[in-house]
Amino acid sequence: MTDTIALALGALILSAIAVDVVFFGTDHLLFLARKIMDLIEWMAFWR
């Protein structure tokens, strides 16, 4: 992955999160963060 692609992808993800927070609030963003942490823990268990 080149630097340009990484920066574009990072900007796209950050802008999607910003739009999500502006229009829908932070409640479900926190829910998704908790689920991602559970997924990481589950994957580490099966490693």
C-alpha cells in the first residue's frame, strides 16, 4: 500500500466517522467500538 492510498483511505474513514457522528450521534459508534473489542478478544483467544 502506497502512502497516497493509505492517506486517502484514512481520510475516507475519518470523514465517514465525522458524518456519522454529526447526523446520528455517538451512541452506536460506542456500541460498534465495544463489539470490535469483543471481536479482537475472541480472535486472540483462538490464536
